[in-house]
Amino acid sequence: MKAYTPGTELIVFDVTPPRQQGFDAYKKGWQEFFAGFPGPSDTFELTDLSVTTEGKLGYGHSIQHVVATGKDGKKTDFTVRVTDCYRQIDGKWLITHEHVSVPVDLATGKADLASKP
């Protein structure tokens, strides 16, 4: 969580509720996620990374693919799209806004967690 602005400055739009989260809620969500997947990730691939900065502001986007084994031994495999907005604060680039999303199959209304470009 060191890459994120602390407190109320952080705004996150995540794939899971609540729709909008701040630092504390996002941290709690990550703690709960890691509790369900106690071992290291089987796969973590970050592709299509692009970061642009201008002065003390920046933005970036990437595709992130994760395969992890849960406490129950089942593998979870998903791909998300991530967009981050950065601000340089005291010489450090911190995420001030993050948007994590997955495409939706409009015919079924279901998330496409295996989306390929």
C-alpha cells in the first residue's frame, strides 16, 4: 500500500463492491483477498504497461493476469484492466486514483474474467 496516497485522498473504483473506496477500505479488501490465497501467486503477469507523466501528474494503464491457489486448493484465474492516476508528493510518485475493471458480456451480463485483447 506504499504506492497509494493515504487517507481520504485515494479514490478507487474496484471490480468488487463497494463501488468507490478510499485507502482504508481498499487496504482491508486486499488483506481479505490475501487471506483467501495464503501462498504466493502461481502467476502474476503485468502486460501492456504504459505510463505518461507531465510535471507532477501522471497516468498509466496495464493488463494484469493472476492465477492463485485458494485455501481450499482451488485455482482462481482472472484478468483485469487497471488505470492509475499518479501525483508526485514529496518526491515520490503515489497513486491517487485507481480504476480496476473487467469487460462484461452484454448478452449474459456476466464479467469476462478471461478477457484477451
